[in-house]
Amino acid sequence: MKAILHKGAPGLLGVWAGQVEKPATGPGEVRVRLKAAGLNHRDLFVLHRHKETEPPLVIGSDGAGIVEEVGAGVTTIQKGDEVIINPGLGWPDKSDAPPEGFEIVGLPFHGTFAEFITVPAENAMPKPAHLSWEEAGVLSLAALTAYRALFTRGKVKPGMTVLIPGIGSGVATFLLQFAKAAGATVYVTSRSEEKRQRALELGADKAIDSAADWREALDGEKVDLVIESVGAATFNRSLEQLKTGGTIVTFGASAGDEVMINLRTFFYGQFNMYGSTLGSREEMREMLAFIETHNLRPVMDRTYTLDQFEDAFIRMERAEQIGKIAFTIE
């Protein structure tokens, strides 16, 4: 089968389109013929985390397709079912943190940038009928990350004010859509005028230039909840926008891992801070139901074939995308 693989040199230098053996289907597993897959920032990180001494790896965490083969003991899924891949392996129930042994499709196990993938049957979940293959193929990792950060950790409620720094990524656009559907007032920031305008079209109540004075742009208003994924470049500015007793949830650090904060300001502010990563199968079911209830669709950026992987990776590496980048798989 055709696949996008990584081996040897770190980064894009070690990526190529090649042929690998079609995966077998063991007990409790299903093999899915993939119709589409989604590119995530995680895929960029994998190109550096996958060691040069390790065997070639099929990369990719998001995908959707049609069940081609069902392994022994599987009764919940049938051949021909349309499914979306849940990339989280070994996290069945909602909990404060994933259990020991939790992994994500695409490292250390083969991923979704291929014609076929074999996964545990419980990781193949019914595809929302209103989504196209490309929309379903880009959904899981970003939408599940957004759902857990916003609902499980952030406990968003109708009438709350939510700030999302760095709008434009797949997770951030899902956060905007989910928060608005939940009845929140949503403010976003971005350096890009194009991304700010797109956010307003998607329902953001205010879109602020990242370089501006956020306090002034919000007329001195403080917010109930910040979902922070930028990291060092914005973290303290995000804290400054929190109401007394407000909550900040962090799930990424694209602009720096290490942050220095004023502890006295933090504890006098009675702030809450939570870390968050991906989500459980239970949260995945909740997220899919929420998307269907509110008829939500991913914000799509561009679609590529597997052979065009280099263009797709470069676009994401340069943070040029607004929403999700998809691969169609024939």
C-alpha cells in the first residue's frame, strides 16, 4: 500500500512516499481503508522524535474511512461501516490524566497517512453522517483536544467569557466553534489580519491583534477562561486578562516551553490552572455527539494528495493555515 513514511534524517529530510505491506488484522482489531487523513502539529514533532535507529514509521494521527476487515471477537463493527479513527490508544474513560501505557496513533505505532490502517475496534468510531470524508478525516486529534480543554478542564458554561490566543490552528478554530455553540462570549488574538477576519466570520465576538494592548482592546474587561496553547510568548498576557478566580487551561507551547510567572499575582488572583492533552474515548463520544447536535464542521484550509505531502508540511510549519489541512487518499 502507498504510505508517507519517516526514517533516518530528522525533519522533512527523512520523509518520503513509498510502499509498505498492508497491515494484518488481529483479534479485536479492524482494518480500515482510509479515505482521508488530517495533518497536525504533532506530525511535525514526530519527525524529530522518531529516532534514526528505529524502523520506518507511517506517520499521521487523524483519519477516516471504511471498515474493510473485522478481526476475531469484534461484534460492534461490521465490514462496510464508515468510521473515524480515535487516535488515543488505551484511554477508555474520562479521568484526570491518561492511564499508564497511553499512546497516540502515528508514534510509536503506524499512523494514518496510508491507504490502510489497523486499530483496536474501539478506536474506530461511527463517522458523523453530515461530514464529508475530508472533514471527518481531519477531526479527531484537534477536536478532541479542544473538547477536553474547554469542557472537561475549563468547565465552560453559557454566558462565560473565553479568550483564545493564537487563533488559526485546527484546535483553536474548534475551540472557537465549540465555545460559541456552548453559549460563551469568545475573544481571540492573532498576528494575522486574515486570521482575525476569518475568526470574526466564524463567530468570534472580538479579534485582537496579538501585538496590541489586549486590556485596551477589551476595554479593561477580564475573562472567565483562557485556553492557552501558544506558550511563553503569550502566557503572562493571558494571565493578565483573567478575572479573579478565573481559569487558564494550557495544552501547547508552540512559542516556548518555559514561562516565568509572578506567584503573588497568581495566588492573590485565586487563579486555577490546568494542563490538558488529547482526551479519552468517553470524551471522544461526547465530542462527536456535540458536533452532530450542533451540526458543526471543521474549518478546512487546504486539501492535498499524499504525493503532495511536502507542500502540506511546509504550509503547517510556516503556520500559514487557517483551520485543518487534509489529505485525500485514493
